[in-house]
Amino acid sequence: NTESDELILQISKLKRENAELRSKALLAEVVPSIKALTNNSTLVLSDVKNGDDDQVTGQKSPNMDHIGLRNAMDALYVSFVF
């Protein structure tokens, strides 16, 4: 019985390590997207959501960064739920 208990503990430990590694990998995707969004001082979050032009500079909002951030955050959430 102690062998089966030990196997269960090893499996639990491996699952935890796997979840931690997945979280680190996802954070590696999320952090650059957050930095890209926060480094642009003229960016308005509502413009990013709507995909509008920046009213101050007339430049297109970085929708690709926003979409990448959204996807990474969704994946991170799913990794913690499951």
C-alpha cells in the first residue's frame, strides 16, 4: 500500500511541476504583451478594445498586441482551472 501511496505522491508532484512550467511559459508570452501596451504612453485602452485609431497621433492601435495578450491570458486562466 505504501508503494501506491508513493506513486500517487509522485504523480501529484509531476502534475504540479507541469502546471508550473506551463504557467511560466504562458507568462513569458503575457509579459512582453503587457510591456508593449504600457510602453506606449499615447495608447488609450478603449481604442485598443475597439480597434480605433489613436486620436492624438492618428496611428493605428496595436490590435495584434492586444489579441496576443488576450489569448495568452485566456490560456493562462485555462491552465489554472484545469
